[in-house]
Amino acid sequence: MGLTNDVIAACALALVGPAVLFVSALFLRRVPPPESEPARTAERIVTWYAFVLGTAALLRTWGDNPQLRHYAWRALAEIPEHWPAVTIGGATLLSLGVLVMITAHLMAGPAHRRRSVSP
């Protein structure tokens, strides 16, 4: 009888643990300043949860939604026919991402230098 209770407790912990981690991450990303380490780690956890849950929802819906499958396969089939446009669009998005990262780095640079110079 004790083994059954232990198995139930382990299953409950396995099911409740991720929920506790997610709610804790939601709390931690708002309490300390956003640039602090706990807030950044909590933001990463929340982002991964959103990604995993979105992927799970898509996979669950995939089998029951023929219209979703039709449009997804149709879009993938059009990529080779429009390869130059897809390449230019991808390169444009990539360059936008690089530009945003460089701009963020340059804007954060003076703030980091001011903090290290102050006594």
C-alpha cells in the first residue's frame, strides 16, 4: 500500500513541478529589475514554455484540422517556385535582426561604461 502512495506522490510532483516552475518564472520576471539575472532567466523559461505549448497545440490540432494541413503543405510547396523572393525576404529579415542587435548593443554600451567608471 505504501508503494502505491509513493507512485502517486511522484506522479503528482512530476505533474505539478512544471506548473510551479512556470508560475515562479512569471513572478520572478516582474519582481526584480528586468536587467537582473533572475529576471532574464525567468523570461527565458517563460519563452520556452510558450514555444513548447504552442508547438504542442499545433501538433494536437494538426491531425484534426484538414484546412490547416492543406494551407501548410500548399505554402511549403510554393517555396521552390518562389525561391528568389524567399531568399531575399529571409536575407532582409536576417539583416533586420543583425541591425536591431547592433543598435541594442550600441545603446547599452554607454550605460555599461558609466556604471564601471563611477566610484
